[in-house]
Amino acid sequence: MIAFIEGQIAERGAGYVVMYNNGMGYELCVSNTTLSQISSLQRAKMYTYLSVREDGVTLYGFYTKEEKNMFLKLISINGIGPKGAQTILSGVDLTSLITYIVTADVKALSKLKGIGKKTAERMVLELKETIDAELSLLPISSDDEIDVADKDAEDAVYALRSLGIPNKDAVQAVKACRDKANSLEELIRLALKSI
């Protein structure tokens, strides 16, 4: 319905921003991640999701398409509504969330606010294959020479690419950090910091 709003950031507070566009102020419910990404901006383009429920209408905002896409995946899970999805996205960065799901780390997911063990298991069950399939559709260029026998390195490149990082940059970052990391999650974090 409303794909995005682009305009001046008129106001921001805990969990919301007000976007000024064509004489109107749109209040968007946002995650802590989005709030930190736009903290120094005066203008922004926010991708949106309109939630219409019996008790009200809420407009959710996301600074990146990737965060919105993850939000849509989360609300597709039985037991996770828009507020719950926003809470999850506020409690963990997108890379870590993807890593937890792909590696089936139920323990880490269970530590997120509002997520119990059963919901964490459901998240892994319902989203792991979808995310794995999306990542596998992003072929690594053969000229970038990453050791395809190294599953963690390959998964790290896919995870970085799913966040919009160009293939060449993702491969170089993973190669540079591979020897310093003991796990997939650590490899992704180190590679992100090096970019």
C-alpha cells in the first residue's frame, strides 16, 4: 500500500520517528537498528509496512529493504506479530539474526526479548530453508577464488551479500578475516568490521 516515505525527519524518539512529507507527518514505529542508522540524518527514505488490526493502524518503518524483508519473514511465523518482529529486530543486528537462523542457534535466538525456546525453534524450522535458498541463489564468482570446501567462508560471503555488500568486497573481507575467526558468526562480524 505505502511502499516507502521519503522526507525530512521531523522528530525521533524511543521506537518511533516522524517523517515530514508534503505537509503531512507520518509516525513510523521503528527498531533500534533503524533508529541508530538514521541518528545523524536530517532526511531519509524509509521503507514501510502498514499493519491494520482491530485495535488500530500502525505504520512500521525500516531504513533498509533487508530489514523490511526480515520483518516480513518474521511476521509470517505463527505467534510473531508486527510488534514482536520489531522487538526482535531491535534486540539484534540483522547479520547476527540471519546467522542464528542459518546455523540453527536456538539458544541464541531464545535469549532475544520476547522469544522463548518454542518460538526460536519455529523460527529456525520455518525460516532456515528460505534463507538458505536465498543465499544459495547468490553465486560466488569463480574469479574470486574462495575455497568452496570451507563451508563457513562460503556461508559468510553469502550472508554479507544478502546485506547488499558487493561480491568482490564480501570475498576479500572473508579472506582477510578467515584465520582470525573460530565460528561462522565471528567470521561474519569480523568481515563486516573490515569493510
